[in-house]
Amino acid sequence: MSDLYPSRLERESIIDRVDPTVYSDVSVGEYSMDNISRSEYEDNGYIVFPNIFSEDEVTEMLNELKYMASNEDLIKNEEFITEPQSNQLRTIFNQHLFSTLFNKISKDSRILDKVKQLLGSDVYIHHSRINIKPAYKGKSFPWHSDFETWHCEDGLPRCRCLTAWIMLTDNTEFNGPLYLIPGSHKKYISCKGFTPEDNYKNSLKKQEYGVPSINAIKELTKKNDLIGAYGKAGTLVIHDGNVMHGSPDNISPESRTNAFFVFNSVENKPQKPFGASKNRAEFLCLKDFKPL
Amino acid sequence: MSDLYPSRLERESIIDRVDPTVYSDVSVGEYSMDNISRSEYEDNGYIVFPNIFSEDEVTEMLNELKYMASNEDLIKNEEFITEPQSNQLRTIFNQHLFSTLFNKISKDSRILDKVKQLLGSDVYIHHSRINIKPAYKGKSFPWHSDFETWHCEDGLPRCRCLTAWIMLTDNTEFNGPLYLIPGSHKKYISCKGFTPEDNYKNSLKKQEYGVPSINAIKELTKKNDLIGAYGKAGTLVIHDGNVMHGSPDNISPESRTNAFFVFNSVENKPQKPFGASKNRAEFLCLKDFKPL
């Protein structure tokens, strides 16, 4: 299969996105998006829906997370990742496989009706994760396109994938929120640097490959200024797989915790990695293609 | 002389500020502050004045900085500090002594009329500095009270000092702006940890002593949420010596550059350091007490 999105090469370049952002305008359920929302998503590469999950639902999810983080058997799994310079939990992967509650959330119509519509097909979960950016010392995450990694290291051939995520705490301008570059999903940054073997073991702690240069970020922000994805706990955000984003460190006294679910179209199943010699760990590239 | 603000001890504690914040309500010139501004400063420990310096003035200052940063003889001075992990210029100390332009700015009535009024006396410069937080990779600065360091390591006995600073670039929510805790200047965090010898050589790159714990920051933010000091280039900010502040890293594509001038009351000349075995370098604690 030809590679429409080459990356991890000798030099950086900026190429056009080949794929659509919105694959269908057909409503697939009560919670699908209206024309205005779809058009906003198409233009910006992300959309924020406040007040989707109630306070009670958020509390339930936080309690579930607390339970998982304190379960000594669970945290031995490789899906549980710690901060670069400490043993504090930074990420849990595939919470939907470890928890009945998060499994239910991953199939919630408030999410799936939008996701299936945007991707214009049935979908499955490529992976999911909960990111905890601890108060006072949570580290920044460099600029990246998720899809660049999923393409190069997991073999997703086309950009027909996205992330739907739920704020489990308030995301403010102070606690290390996601910064996004509106419209950046229409360009693909072909990144410099050949992927080292087993790169993911380091990149889950600190990403160094698939990170655009400052010049690429400057180019992408020529048309649009950065925005911060801010909102109260319970807010739902959907962002395109290729939208450029990163996040600063969190020196504030409030932790920032978000639950991410990566959906891929069943028409876009992973092939061999396009920019790495072998696949990442299985938990990062799930193979349960049964439509949700 | 008794120590009203003990710090760098075996354990952290929070004590009350003994000194006033505003020492005088008498106008000392055309640019003094009105009652409302003084009261805001008294309550919050800082105040932001937009549009004080014109675009032309800012350009002139930036050109002067560029000249200083590129002058190979100048940058050999110990007043020129680089980033922890690179040789990129992070800070120039005492720009008012290296540059006629910044010397003139340091005596500008738009600043001095306010400063003399707030400190209720003649003033001199304890030190000045220009901080450059480079785009994409500028590092965060941990929470601290300036006065805690000036008291412990320079011997300023009372909190009768402040910083007036000029934004030389826009300071946005994205480029590593100063976060302040309004009202925090009324409490003094007596910090844990005995000051090591020659601490300043490391602390100018990465402060590790005089940094409050997360619990202290939580306590200080109980009454007031964080604020970010945002503004266009040309904005003037005055913040009390003891207001708690810090700043996150700068992952944005825009550098953040500010010129700080630390003013101390001539009634508050430095004694022996209160929390260190010897003085910091002379350039950090200037002894030219001639009133400005």
C-alpha cells in the first residue's frame, strides 16, 4: 500500500492532507452533530461540547480512576505509565478494558453518535487512555499530531480517526491544558528523524520523534492563533487525528485529568507501520475491530 | 537586627506580613496612582497598566536588547545567564548599567512616580533584569516570593521593595506568562531548607531553595484563584516584593521578553543576609543607594 503520509525522514516537510475531515453529514442518532457544529469541526479540526457529562457521572469516573490507581495488581500492567522523573501515575491506557464503567462510557451515544457521523462508518477503539497531569509538577507535552504516530508506528493508513475526550477535572489556562492550532489538521507535518526501535517505550514518557520543529509550528500558526481547550469537568472535546496540539507543564495547585478515547473507522484498519521497523506494543494498537 | 521574616529553616510555615503594602498616599508626580489603583495594588499585591510605553519605545528597547545579546564582549559578563540545558540567553542582569537606554527607562517618571509613592520614600535599584523566555522551549519558573530571596540572601530587612516591569513582547496565556496569586503578598512563606553556599549560581538557572510546597500554594489560593499577567508589549506591571508568582514553560511559537526593575526604599538598605551564610554576587544586590 502506498504511503500518503510519509514521515520520520531525513528532513521535515509540510504536505497537504489527502483525506476529508468530516466523512458524512448523515445523522446517526439523537446526539449527532448539526450542520454548524460539523462545519466548525471541519474548519478547526476540533470542537468543544460543554456540560455533556453530569457532575455525578464525573465523580463516578474519578472514583473509578482512584480505584484503578490504587490497585497494586492493576498498576503492574504495562498500560500504567509513570512520570519521567518520578513514580507518579501519568497515564493509564485502555481504561475501557480495565473498567466496566469506562467501557460503558466508551460506547455512550453522546460520544458515538458524533464519532460515527464524523468518520462516516462504523468505528472501533484504537486505544484509550487517561492522562493525569499532576498539580505543581506535571510535565509539558510537545507539539504533535496523533495521527502522525498512529500512521508511522501503528500503520493506520488514512486519516480517518479522531479522539473524543472527557474532562474529568476543570481544564483551565493554568493547569497544563491542551493547546491546539485551529486548521492545522489540513496540513501534515512530515517529521524529521528515523524512528528508533521500541521508540514507544520512551515516547510514552517523553515524545522525541514525530515532533515538528518550531518553524513548522510557526507556519501552522500563521493563519490561526493558538487556542486552549478549556472547560469544566464533564466537557466533551472531539479532535481530529491530525490536528496539531501540545500542552505546557502544570505549575498550578490543581491537577488536570482527562479521559481520551481514540476511535478509528473500521474502513481504516492498521497495516504494517509506515515509519517504523516494527509495531508498537499491542495495547497501543488494539485489534478488536468489532464495530461499537 | 531581629529577623521579622525567618525562612530557609527545618520546616515550612506561613506567617503574617508585618509591613504595609502601600506606604504613602501622597502623590509624588504626574504619574502617581489614584486611590482606586492604590487600593487595587494594596488588595492584590500587583497592578497592570496597559499602554504605558509606545510601540516605538518598545522597538527601541528590543533593538537595544538585540544589540546587547549579540555583543560578544558583553555576554562574557556574569550578568548574562543562559538556559539550564542550552547556551541560549535567558537573563541579562542590570541592563540599566549596561545600556544608556535602559538607564533612562529605569528613571522614567511613568514608573518612578508610582514606585516612590507606593514605597513612601526615595528609592534606588536593588537590581534589574531582562528575562527572555524563548519560544517553543523556554523553561518554567517555580513559585516564589522575590522578597523571600532578597531577605534571606541579600539581607533586605523589611518588605519595602517591589518590581516594576515592562512587557517587551505580548504576554499571552500561551507563552509562559507570570502567574500571580492575588493577596498572597499578605502572607510570608517561611521556606524549608537551609541555603547552600553560592546557591545563587544554581538558583539563577533553576530555583530550588525558597520554593514553597504545593500545600503552601494551595493555602494561598484558597481565597483567590490564580491570575495571569497578560498584556500587549508596552504594558507596565508593578508587583509587590512578596507576592507569590511563578511561570509555566513556553511551548508556543512566540518568545516572551520582559524588562524588570527592582526598586527598594532607601530606608530599607541591605544588612547581612538573614538566611544564608554569605552574600550573593554583588550584581544581584547593588549598593548604589543614591536616590533616583
